[in-house]
Amino acid sequence: MLFPKKIKSIFKSKYVIPSFHQLSVCDQKGRVFLYKGKVYRAIFPSFEKEILDLLNSKMFQELVALGWFPKTRISSKKVEGFNLVLSHEKLLSSEQTEWCFSSLKESVLFLLKLEQFLNRYDYQLWDGHLYNVLFKNNKPLFIDLGSIQKKTKSSVFYNEILYLSIYPLVLLSQNERFLARSILTYHNFMRTIPAQQIEQSEAVQKIIEAFFKKNKLPYDLNCFYDTLFLEKYLTPPEKEETLWGEYQTDFYENQNLGRFKRYALIDRYIQKYTKKRRASVLDLAGNQGALLFYLEEKNKEKYTFLTNVDYDENAIEASKRILIEKGSKVSSYLFNFMLPKRALYKDFKHDVVLALAITHHLVLSQKFHIDAVFEQIKRYANKLVFIEFMPLGLWDGKTAPALPDWYTYDWFKIHFKKHFKLLKIKEVEKNRILFVGKVKKEETK
């Protein structure tokens, strides 16, 4: 059977039928898609010349050299309806609702500095929301090529960065966490009631006024565009005591290191089962990221990504500060992996997933089904899982509440094997048994 030329072209190796990213919906210049684990941007024909001129400009080359934009090249991939397809360096994809205060503040300062940089070359940013920022090695990058344009009078940058990015920071600094996180959840201007935008909200306005009054400053919103002003006056929210906020502080202060001696064993097993492959490692409920920092120090350049997540705000804030001070590439994000606000496993899928000293809390304290716990862990894993079973349950080293009859080693093992191919069981300490498992092939499809 003879196929028309158009049909034949679909089956050429360089031809791609893309599934565009769910957030790539407004850019007038192109659309982003993932293909075989890589990031591409298809440029609409009417903007080809503008984008090529941008890519070849001294400004853009300096932007990439500074590490402010992902490495970008023209791809040989072909997409129906597009002549120009770009390939971008892939970064771990996160959203601002998963960032601690320090990450949010750093991103806002970065956007303002980026706008100033672009202005020197007669360019500007079109928009100023935080969905255009991601992190690499704990440093922010701008990812929206379509937002970079020649300088004109038309731009929503200063409005968006004020109401969608700076206002939430001010609210956080005033301990208004719920309202701040609510604004960060929205892609565009949040309407607090029908036909009312953020700046028209009386509740928000009173908090902004209280911010200036608290700091004994005249009310002037233009101050918020001054990076030096933001550096000085946008301080973290008052720290509230949390159960696990300081749990790994000892590690970074070289104290009570006996508590962390099992890290060496876990390191050996990761090396054994990943062999020579450069793997990505995700630590679920990883507190301040101590284990990942240990892995990084022991195995330089061994890993592609080392990612720490936890829902304890104090732990993640401390992790961010400490790891930056140490020049670490370990990244830290704020979310509950059991009850995520979005399908996080799509962006946070790693080769190796660690879930250490957490299952007993989830099952005994929070009443999650053990299969539900394993199902969630499995969603984040490409290859391997390292999961600890705590046979004494909520034991603190001295005492523990009575355990249910069903909470046994055999019970844990049976359920583990329902979800993973069992590779290794190792008793690490009196109340820690490490299970190493491989994600079954059918689960990686």
C-alpha cells in the first residue's frame, strides 16, 4: 500500500507527535512538550525569526553563561505545524507551592535582577509569575523563552511580580501562611470574590499596610521593586515549634553521629544496586536532607539529581539554608508525598526512592493503609526503593505504645512483596530493618 507523503513523514525517526505540557497553554510564541524524557519547545512559524534572533543574540548567550536560563539548542526533531523545534536542558520540575520561604524570596529577587539585566540589552520580561522559575543546584533559572521580548511599553511583568509573587512573600513574613499559599496556588490573578482581584482585597490590603507600619516605613508599593529593600525587610515568618524541625541538626553540627551511622550502609547498598549508572535519588520525608548530603559527599558526580522532600516547613527551610552554605547540589522541597496537591510523582520520579523511618508513623499514627503507603512510594520510583520497617513501632529508645497484633515483620514483608521484587533485607539497628526492592517492570510503563 502506498502512503501519501504526509503520512510517510509521520513515521520518520525525527518526526514527533507531541503531548504538550499541561501548563504550556498561553505562550503566543510556542509550546513545550516532553519526549522520551527530554524537554522541547515547538515555535510557531510566525515567531521563528524573532526566536532565532534571540538565540543568536549576545544577551541570550550571556544569559545561558550566567546559568540563568537552561542550555538550549535547535533540535532535529520535527513536529506537525512547526518548522523550528528547540531542545532545552531538563530540570527537576517544581511549583512555587512546593517551595519554602527562602526559595520563594530568592526567586523573586532573581526575577527582578533578570529584568534589570534584560533592560540593559533593550529586552524585557512579559510576565512576572513564579511558574517561569525552576531550580538547578539550588539556584533559580528562568525557563520561559517566550516571555523574553524586545523592550516595549507593553508588559504585565511589574503587576504580576507584585501581586502574584511579592505579595505572598509579604503575607508569609507577616505569618499569614494560609492566605499566602492560597495566592501562590493560582496561575493568574486570584479573585477573592467575583470580580475582585488580589489588590482589591481588603484583607490583603490591611496586611500590606501592617507590614509598612510594623517596619516604621511610609506606605510605598514601589519599594517592593527594590531588591535591597526586599533583602532587608522580607524576613521569614515566625518560627513555630514542630516535632521534626530540628531532627537532623546534630548531623550538620557533627554531634551524636552514632544516630547516623547507618548512612554508610545505605550508601553501600545504593552503590551495589545502581552499579556504575548515574542515578537520581529522592528521599521522601527526608527532613533536612542529611542523608542525601552524605551521599553527595561520598560520591561526587555519581548522581544526576539528589532531591529531599518533607512537609515540615522548619526542616525544609533549614535544609535550604544549610545546603546552600555548604555549596551542595541537594535540593529540598516542601510537600506531603502521601497527600500531594497535584500529580507530583510525574515530576519527582527518581531512579532510587528512600522512605526511611516513616512507614510506622504513617501506619500507626496517621492510619494510612500499608498498601496505600507502598503505592505512593512506588509512584515516585523508576528502579529501586529503600524502605525501613520499625519492628518496635513508635519506640523512642526507651518506651513505646503497644503494637497492634497485625503489625509484624511478616505482615510488612508480605505487603512489600506485593509491590516490589525483594532484593535485600538487613537489620540495621534494634528498631530498623531495611528492605531493598526493585520496581516491577509492569509498574514502570
